[in-house]
Amino acid sequence: MPAHVLVLGGTTEARRLAADLAARPGLRVTTSLAGRVARPGAVAGEVRIGGFGGAQGLADWLRAHHVDALVDATHPFAEAITAHAAHAAAATGVPAVVLRRPGWQPGPGDRWYDVPSLAGAAEALPGLGRRAFLSTGRLGLAAFAHLTDLHFVVRSVDPPGPPLPPDTEVVLARGPFTVADETELLRGHRIDVLVTKDSGAAATAAKLTAARRLGLPVVVVHRPPLPRGVTAVPDVAGALEWLGLGPA
């Protein structure tokens, strides 16, 4: 059993994993959060806030804090930190795994338009609707700032910073949201197209169900690929098995 596990967090799975590990006698767990949310939810065990200073900074931290195993449970679109984690693990010899939930899959009645990036989503939007719900997070909104003829609704835990599209309405709220919540938002704001990243979280899938029931097109941004050679598991149970741990 590892003595010290570093969890790169920010997701529901990271919190669940930290809670399981923190409850085990003799095991130290530290969760690292990027600090992009002003008031993150409670996390069991030790917590550090802020970046490491790239792959080298993370490698130095792994050595200095005698980390025995690294679990990257960041958001599927946290491409930079996942790359840094892979490099740091290779440089230090610390065993590492990526906890990456499966992506969403379209079902009967879905009108999905797959795009490779936020820029691709911005390019596709004008042909699909005039009132868009951007469910892509508050970072990266600059990709849509040049679309002056569309109305955007952006939902975020914290207020987004510029640049924003000129006709943008911000809704401050923290999930999870039910299908009824999402349906009310889409109808109330007269949304005719939804834009989302393929985060794959069940807790954020209600908007997809609402869009399907309302017959709305959905622009889905593909996930970035994982670094070559990394080991990945789909859930907390898989991470625990990889760590050599059974149920708590």
C-alpha cells in the first residue's frame, strides 16, 4: 500500500477518491486543486491550491513530499496538467494513472455536431442557431468573442473575465442541475443551440437530456487525447484497484 498519494483534483471523482483514501489508516492523501474556483467544495485529506510551475515543478514536489503514487483525476480537458503529470511521473519514477471518466455517447433523438475544439464550435454556431447556451466553462470564451450577431448565455460558478462575446448574459450558479432545471433554463432564455465539452460527467448530462427533449442541436467539443503511454482507468474503483487497494 502506498504511504502518500497525490491526487490532481477538481472533479467529483477526485473528491470521492480522496474521501476513500483519507479514511484508510496509515495512508496520506494530498489533493491538488488549480485554484480556478473561488470556493471549491470540501475535500478530505490534505489540500494544496495552485499550480506547481510546470512538469519540473511537479517533479520537484513529488520528490520533496515523498509521493508514492500519482492519480491524475483532473477534468478531461485539463490537457496541460495531464501532460505535466505524465512527464513528472516519468522523470521521478513515481507510478501514475489517469482517472478519466468515459465520454458521452449520443442516443436516439440527439442532434449532435462533433467539433475538434472551441474554435470549431464557434465556426459551426452561426449555421445552427442565434441564441446559444455556452456550457463550456468560463475559460475559453474568447473563442466566441468575434460572434457579434449571436446572443450567448454563459453559466459559471464565478464571473467570467474578458474577452466575452458582446451580447453575453451570465448566469452564476453551481450544479448539479436536474433535467427540469436545464429545461427551464433553455426555455426561459429561448436557447436554440447548446455548446458543451465532452466532459462525460453524469452530474452534468442533464442538459443533454433537456436539449434532446426540446429538439435542440448540440455542438460537442471532442476531448484532447491522453499523452502516449499513460495508464488510464474509468472510475474510482479502477483507481483503487490500480493502487492495490480494495473497498474501504
